[in-house]
Amino acid sequence: MSEQSTDLRETVRQRYAAAAVQVTEGGTACCGPQPVEVDENFGSTLYAADERDALPAEAVAASLGCGNPTAVAELREGERVLDLGSGGGIDVLLSARRVGPTGKAYGLDMTDEMLALALANAERAGATNVEFLKGTIEAVPLPAGTIDVVISNCVINLSVDKPAVFAEIFRVLKPGGRIGISDVVADDALTSEQRAERGDYVGCIAGALSFAEYRAGLEAAGFTGVEITPTHPVADGMHSAIVRAVKPSLDDEPGDSAAATDACCGVTSCCTADERAADPSTTVAEAKTASGCGCQN
């Protein structure tokens, strides 16, 4: 890693360590934990009120993300979920509730202060199906092929080596596994200099990939069915976006009949519970009708 990359990672670490300390110290005061100051495009306001109310106040106060990945990952009972850059644990705790006692939610963070806060929040929540790991998202300390779903909330854009992140996500996912990520993404027309002008690195802006770069990075790592859907603007030409993609299953080889059906019908995972339109601007039904291939189920 270059000296510049090391410095950027340390800047990110310091910012999130300070946020954890602010929440922890606020929790000992009479008025409870004070939320970390972020603008309206980030933080706990992006979660539904019933979700916030069901969690420890410290987990909610430490939220710094740009979306709610648990709302788009469609988690199921019994699944194993990994949250990259888990911070105070809000998305891990929400995931743990969704996958239930037969599932498990892992949180990965490089910041000791955030890990300590997350562990305390898990204890407050009474969550027994969670585990927090120390490490970087470029080198995930989990075996290959052990995770059903990878989520992340405005963290991948902070990485100084995004190809390594995409490769690690692909490695730890089981065949057929999927991602449900919230991240900041830039318009394709913006240069890296223009992105930097709109915000600093730790503010989730300067390190953001463009839509085309994000798609190319995931596809280069081996993912299929990549969908990147903007949800709300966070700066001029910058958007919070939902990113979905799938690690091909073992039988998804070129020429495979299931793969051919997917392409024909204009959807991914055709005729399964996971089917989505390949073009996010259309519905599944519209994609199937337009394809004319007869798969109308």
C-alpha cells in the first residue's frame, strides 16, 4: 500500500473512532447518546421509525451511512450475513433480527472504538446471533464461500483499493450469494477532481466510483446481474444508490439453460423468488412481456 493510501485509511479510521467516542461518552450523560452530526442525506433518519425504536439508542446515534441496506438485501431466515464497515452495529443488529436464531450476522470493522461500541450495543439488544470481527474490507477474515449475503452502508467508497474489496466480497460469498449495498455513486460525466471538489474523502464523496466504474468493478470480480439504482442526491452529480449483484451459482455456466432463460426474459434469477428486471427502470412483468419469450410466471 502506498504512503498516500495508508494516510487516507488512517484519516478514515480517526474519523470513525472519534464518532464512536462521541456516542459512547454521550451515553453516559444525563440526556443519552448524541447522534453524530451528518446532513440529512446520511445517518439514522434513513431508517424507518420502528427499526430505530427497536434498537439501542447508541446504535442509532452512531449511524453514518447513506441508506438502509437491510431494507434492500431481502434477508431470509437462516442466512449468514456480512456487513462491511459495520460501525456501531445498526445494520448487523437489524440483519440479526431478520435472519433469526438459525441465521448469523457478522460485522467487520477496522476501528477498535467502533468495535467496542458495537459489542456493547449487541449486548444491550440481547442479540446472540451476531459476531464482530476486526479487519479491513480489503482482506476479510472469513473463509471462502461461507456467506449468503454481503451488505455495506456507505463504506466501499472509502476504500483505497476497491478492486480488492470486490474480489473479497466475491470470495466469501457462497455460489448464488448476493450483495445488497448502499453507497455513494457519481455520475459518469464527473471526473475524480470534480468528485473531490464536492466533498472530502471521509465524507463519502471524493472516493466514490461512477456508475460505469462500479458496474465494471463488480463484473470484473465475477458478479452478474449488477443493478445500481440511485435513491437520492447527496451532492451535485453524486447519489446515494442501491447496488445489487449475484455471485453465479455452480451451474450458471455459459450456455446453461437457466442462464439462457434469464437472458431471454430480461430478468435475473428468472422464475425464482429472487428475480429482478435486468433494467432497473422496468418491472419484472414488463421485462418478461417485452422479451416475448413466453416466461410469464
